[in-house]
Amino acid sequence: MKNATKLSKVNSEIQALTSSILEIESYEATNDFNTRDGHICANIRVYDWLDDDDVKKIIKDNDLQHAEEEILIEFDENRQNNIFNHFCETEVYYLKDKYENNCDLNNPYNELNLYKRFYNSKFKAYPLKYASIRDGKTGVLIKEWYSTNEFYYKSFIKFSKRKNNTPKDYLKDLKRHEKWTFEEWERRDKINFECRQYGRSGGWFSICENSEIEDQEFDYYNADLETEEDNNEFNRILREDMEVFSKDKRQFISDMKVFIKEWEKKKETIEYFVNEIEEQTKSFKEGLLDFLENEIINFVDEELSAEASNVSIKIEDEKIKTTLGVTVNLNAFKDAFNSVKDKLLKLEIGDKMPIKIRVGAYFVEYAKKVENDVLIKAGCHRFSLNNINQILKTS
């Protein structure tokens, strides 16, 4: 029997990379992340509530002492809880829209593509007064292009006068001036976001499925490489079992490194977004107080004398959604409405009827009969009985 030959330097590198790939293929997200229902989550649980002291401070800061009594009656514990729940729901919707739809971020490559069109066409040759001409190269009506992209057109004209004015130069210039935008876009582009809220108290917000970094498989791989110590046998496994020949080893190593690097970068990116979201919860009370302040100011400016609804509803996915951004279960809404509907229909103009029931997380305070409608007050919402009847009747 021949003596085992020591692994070559190249094979030793392949073996080390093999061990790293094996760790990736057996990785479980629960080792490093909070997970719920197969999703990697950020902790968004908050412990900051509103109280009467917050209301009084806003009254003082905004010189609203003349309406202090009405404000304190209106913004009681139930109204404060409504505002808290509404703000939390609004924040979650924003996070979902932010990460799934990039609502806060423009794709920087769109501007680059516009410049390419500008650079490769005759747009720059036509003054604005001749904007009805069609471009001979692209067939695009130049007037339409001007009106849609006027802001960019002016910057394109300026840039095209430079010595180095190709699309490649424009991209380089963009990246220099919009560094964060490019970095953030590329970070988000690495993740297939799956955003939703978990937990009885809504304390978890998912980033993506665990599978983003679990169950990852390298295209061709043999676990025997991790333990094999004989160089000749190591080469045989590569050659016969994996069809990796000596001339292919460097490319094989490169492919392994790319696989590992991409996985590590994705994991690092998920950690970045988890940390970013959890950091935002530290400024939760500040945002909550701003929300409360707006509600109080609106109440003083409008609601003290309001005689009309300020919201409408629709049914979507077995839920009632309001135009002010609140969502409640459809059946819970129907049950609450049906429990008071007959009494509402008997109200006469000027009558005000206490309701004091809860629908989901929101407290319904009272109903008031106005000339052609009944307004139902729930937090900042003034629902129209006519609107509710119409929507529920068609459901």
C-alpha cells in the first residue's frame, strides 16, 4: 500500500473552502437571528405610552390653554390608546412599503438609463422651442421627453458639455454624489423582503424568509473533500466524482469563494436591516408625540366645530380599511356596528349617543346626528353612517 501523500497547497485551499461551504449548507438562521414562522425578524416591541402629562405639555408648547378643558376631555386614556395603536400600525405599513417597494428610495440606475437615451439620441441637438419634432433615431416625440424629464434634461445638457461625458462617466459622477443611494439600493437588492408583523402584541417585524440564508447549496460539491488527507485520492474525487480537472481547479476555487462571499454578504445585509429597524424603535416616543401633537392641533382647528365625516372605508382581504390608515377585522366591525345600528337610525339632529365599545384595538366613543348623516367618533376618525351602510350593503 502506498504511503499517503500530503495535500498540495491548492488542494488544501479547496479543503478549507469545502469546510466553509459545508457550514453554510447546514446553517440555521435561529443561531443568529430572532425568527417567527420561518421568517427572520427584528424586535419592534416598544414600551413608550401616552399619558395626560404628554397632552398637557403639547397644550403648553402650542399655546392651546384656551381649549385645554376640551382637549383633556377629548384626549383621554381611550383616545391616547387609539393614537398609540394608529401610530404603530402606520409605522409598520411604512416599514413594509419601505423595504418591499422602496417607497423612500429612487432607483439611481433609472437616471443613468435616461442619460443613456439622451446621450445616444439627438435630444440634445434640439432647443426646447422645436420640441414637437420626433427624434429620428428613437421615434420618441421630443416634446413628450422634455415635459417628462425636464429636470434631468437640464442637468444632462450641462454634463454633456464636459470633456468626459459618456454614460460611464455619468455613472461615476452619480456614484460620487449619490453614494448612500447606490449603497442602499444595492443592499436592498440583495434581499427578497417578506415583511409582516408577528406576535400578540405585534412586537416582531419580519425581514425575509429564513431560506434567504438557509438550505443554500453549492452547485457541485463532495463532502468527502473535507476529511480526505491523501493528495492522490483528493485529486481522484475531484476528477472522477466532480469532473474538476487540474486545469479547472483555479476556476473551481474562484466559484467556491464567490459562493461563500455572496452568502456572507447576504447574511451581513440582513443583520444590517435588523439593526436598522431595531434602532428606529429608540425614537418611537418622539414620533408618537409628533403624531399626538398633530391630532391635538387638528382637533382644535377642525373637530371642535366639525359637522362632517373625515374618513371613508373599504373592504379588502376580509378587513375594513379606512382612508386614515387603520385596519380592523371585518366581522368584528360588523358585530360592533350591528349592535348599535338600530339606535343610530333613531337619532334626531343634535342628539349625541355614547357608544363606548372596542373594535379590535380601537375605541369607539360616541355618535352624533347631523343634518343628513350620523357621525360616529372613534379617535381621529369621524365615520359616516351613510358610508358604512353603503359599503356593508354591497359586501
